Amino acid sequence: MQRKRPRFGPVLFYAIAGTFGAYLTFSAVQGEYGLLHRIQIEADAAQLRAERDRLAGELSVLENDTHRLSDQYLDLDLLDQQAREVLGYVRSDEIVLR
């Protein structure tokens, strides 16, 4: 009676295929282009869009103030406010409390 030797070819093939499949699954979830990285990128993009919108609002306020202090249109109230805030000016009839 002849003894059958175990065949390692199919076992080796399935082991390599399983390892490769596990690697692809891991890469699809946590790799550089995986799902978790994409979620992080989308969160960062949303945060940057919010900051862009906030900065655009600040820019429009600054543009308005610049226009109001220009030679063509001088807002005396804004000029007085800026002189007080930036230069620390006070009128002679005011009392300063610190």
C-alpha cells in the first residue's frame, strides 16, 4: 500500500491569497487612501471652509472700514473710534478709569 503525501500547494495558495486579501482590506480601511484617512480629510476640509468663511467676513468688515476712512468718504465717528482704540486718545472733558 502506497502512502499519500500531503499536498501543500493548495494550502500555500490559500494562505498567500488570505494574507493578500487581509492586506488589501487593511489598506482599504486604514491606508493612505483608505476610508479613515478620507473621513479625516473631509473633516479638515470642512474646518478649513469654515475658517475661510470667517476670514471672508472679517475681510468684508475691513474693506468697509477702509472705504469709510478713505478720502472720498470720511466717517468722523469711525475716525474718532479708531483714534481712541489705536492711539489711545481721549477728549479733554472725559475721565479715564482703569
